[in-house]
Amino acid sequence: MIPATPCPVLYGLRGDVMDDLPVAAAALETEDRDRWAIFLTNQGTDDHILTGGPLVPSRSYVVKGTVKNRARRLKGGHLLLDLDTEYGPLTCAAYEPSKGFRNAFQNLIPGDGVVVLGEIRDEPRVLNSEKLHVTFLAEDIEISNPDCPVCGRKMKSAGKGQAYRCKRCRTKASKTIETTIPRKLEAGWYEPPRLLPQASVETAEAHGRCSGPYTSIVEYDNRHNYIRYPCTSETRETSWRKRSYSARSGRP
Ligand SMILES: [Zn+2]
């Protein structure tokens, strides 16, 4: 294994059991490495999320609520969604770069149960959504006028609260037609990929996103003085340049 970038970090491994990590690292074939370290990490554990109100701007919360209406699309693709929450009415925002995440927001309908994690923004007051947990899917029922039993045409409402009738055949019907629309959304967790690096997806799933902690190991490339000197931006830049040079000159 050889990193494709001039970064001084050779690779990182993440695991649930600390003692497994050096064993797994020894099994990997890599360039020579200088040193390694094991870190206890809270990445993906949502440690920064507060679970109780009142909601204060610039802080992150987990908010449970019921969807009030379908998401509104703003210029640039942002979505706004109104919720009834344990803290009162609250608008959640989902932004453009996270397409899959926005799709989940887009497919929510009134009555759906959600838990949203994110930071409260002051003006306008919205919850900048980072993660979405769909906990309950309401039935999506479309109501339409009945068809005429004689000629098959759509019947017209005879007025508010009154029966339906076919103008041509003069048949009457009192009931609307309710059609259940299949939902395009499943219950579960949705989050923008940028918040969860590919490599840690499995681990995060194993932890149900909100528990933890888990452990990571990072091994450093021996070509660089990254650790030996105080890590100033200057030493870091120098070692990156060196690396870029050796990559260009074709040495492994
Ligand atoms: Zn008819």
C-alpha cells in the first residue's frame, strides 16, 4: 500500500477492539513506516450533539418531530421542511451538496416521524440538518373524484360537502377514491456522505451512528519528519513538497 497523495499519513485503520488494530496493521503490506499511534476517537459518535433544550443558536441538537408539510425547494436546490417538535414548530434545512440526503428530505410527507441532528442557525432560525433518522412513515393517500359507473368519466363534485355526479349520465356517488401511493423512502438513517468518510461507514453502522467510542490507528510514513519536529505548517509543507518531488521522479 502506497498513498497516492503527498500526505505524510500512510494509512488509517479503524476498529472496535483496540488490541485487534496492531495485528491488522501488521498484516498489511506497505512502504516502510516510521511510527504509529492508536487514538481513541469520537468521530461519528455525535458527542457534540445536545439532547435537551432550550435551542440555542450555533449549538447542535437532536430534535424529534413530525413532518408538517412537504419540503419546499429554494433557489440553488436547498430544501426547507417544517416540523412540529418537542420544542415547538421548527424549520429544518438540507443543503445542495448532499444530494442523496436531500432526496430523503424531498420524499418526506406530512405525518412522517423524524429525528433530525444539526446546528441551530439564528437568522433565519433553522436547524441546519446533518443527519436524518426517519422513524415513522405515514401512508401516502391520494384522494380523487370517483369515475362514473356508467360512462367511466371522472365525476364532478356537486359542491362543497356534497355528492359527486356525472353531468352526462346524471349518476351520483358519495364517496371519493382513496389511492395509496407507494412511498419512495424507507425508515432509517440518512446523512450526507461528506460527514462520514467511506472507510468508516461500516463501523458507524455497527455503532448505530450514535454510540461508541471506537478506536483508530494511524501509521506514519518514514519519509517525513512530520512527527520528529514540532508540527508547524512550515515543516508540514516541506515534507509534502519532498514527497511530491519523489513521486514525480518516479521513485516508489
Ligand atoms: Zn357518466
